[in-house]
Amino acid sequence: MKRLMSFRGEQGLFAAFHDIKEKGGAMRTILLLLITAFVMMPLSNAQAQKAKTIDELAKQFDSSQCKSCHAEIYAQWEMSHHARPLMGVKGGLMLTPLAMKGTSPFSPDDPKKATIKTFPCFKCHLPQAVSSAEDSVAVELAEALLAKDSAKIAKLQITCIVCHNEKAIVHKLTEGFPEKGVIYGSKNIDNHPGGKIKKSVIMKEAPFCGQCHGLGPNFEFDNPVQCANLYGSYEHAYIPAGGTQTCQQCHMQKVNGKADHLISPNFNDEQKTSEQLSKAINLDVQTLGYEWLRKAKDYRPLIVVNTKISHTAGHRIPDG
């Protein structure tokens, strides 16, 4: 058996089989099993291949099948920023500077030299690209950004699969990595038509959102990037001050008994955003007007304005 295991490659396996074919059925059976595994190996590798194009990546994480059973939630998601993570507010192509020469430390001299690493924003704005895309996807995106091809860029979304599979497990060394084809939610469901649902222990907890919504600086990049401090503010200010609400309790309040997947605010909707901010932000202004007698018969009108701004949000405002 030690001799058998020393062989490498297809020729080695078949040579080993020829060499021991007269040495008994048990040995032949073991070798045949190894050969079968060797032949089947390329199939499993093919399944694990990373996307080479934007269309391939979009297809891998397409969640349109969820719409038939979860129409209301899907409609909410379509209006959310998760459905347009690379588009910014009002259709702005927020990653364009990363594709333009000389505009950032990550910008390549030529868009064809773009890589997954030259788009550090993928960490949160398109996490599936980090795990499941080749550098060719970054090249295609860089070219699309420079061409202002909004239709192509809009194909890249943070879909149901990203949140309910890709990001559903945080403690991977103890709980294992997300299983392919499994949907993670707040409870176990074996007979779900879209695939088996397993409980994620963080789905209703703030750390689930904190994976993308920021502790602040990202020192793991070749050039550190200062990003949103929203989750850091929540952890270091709101919670120590006695706050008890999770991100989900504030931003995914139930609509018709189900969590709102718009995950407000939708900054493209200025009216509703203003209404939400007005409920959270308090502005107290006190004024004192008087005349200052600088010298005889020389009155100067002056005003003192004391302004205090406070808010009831669970984190700093503004942030992302």
C-alpha cells in the first residue's frame, strides 16, 4: 500500500494497476477506487471554479428564484442599496476613481491591469467577488466604470444568497463554512422549496451587519483604507451608553409580520430619508439678541446663538 500511495498522476496509477493486477482482488479493488476518484477530481474542481466574467458572477449569486415565494421581501430588497451596492446614490458609479489612473493608491495604470485587490471596496460592497471571482471580473468592471456602462455594473448585487449563505456564519473555525446550496435563516426548516434552511446564530444579531458596516480602518489592505465607523460607533458608544437595540431591530422593523428588507434608509428617496432622520436627530437652538454699547451713541446689534444637536440613533450620523 505504501508503494501504491507513492504514485503520482494518471500514468502512475495505471502503471501501478498493471504492476499489481496479479497480486489479488482486494488490492485491485482499492486501486480501482483511487482511479475513479482521480478521474472524477476534475469535475469537482470545475464546480469550484471562480467566475471569470461579470455575468458568471451574477449568475452564481442570482436570487431571482426567491421572488416567486417571497415577493414582498424581494420587492423591498430591489429598492434597497443592497440591490445596487456599486451604484452609489442617485446612480453614481462610486467605484470609478479606483479604475482611473492616478486617482487612488489602488488605481492601475491601465484598466486591464485591474485585480480583485485593486478594488478594496469589494470587501463590503461585493464580498462574493473576493471569494468567487477571478481578476478578469475586476478588469471587466474597471472598463465598464470608465465607459459608464451602468447596465453592466448594476448586475453586481448583494443578493439573498450573499447574506443568507456567504455571510451567514462568522465563527467558521468552530461552526464550519457555509454549505453550498443551503440557505441560512433564523430557524431550521427542512422542507423549504428553495433548499434546506439552517439556523444562523448571528442572523438576528448586530455582528451580522457589522461584517460590512464597519469598525473603521481596514489595515489588512496593502494600503490601509478608512471606511465606515458605523458598527464601531454602535459597539463603542451606543452599547456602553446603555443601548439595547440591534441593527435589525431599528433598520428591519417588521412589515406585515416580516422583517423589512429595504433596510432603510433608502437615500434615493429623499423625502422618507428626511422623515427618518428628523425622528432621530434633535436640534435645539437658543438665541439672545442685544445691542452692545461700544461707545457713547454707538450701538451695535449682536446675537448669541447656542446650538445643540443630539440624536437617538444607535451610531454616529452620518456614516455608512
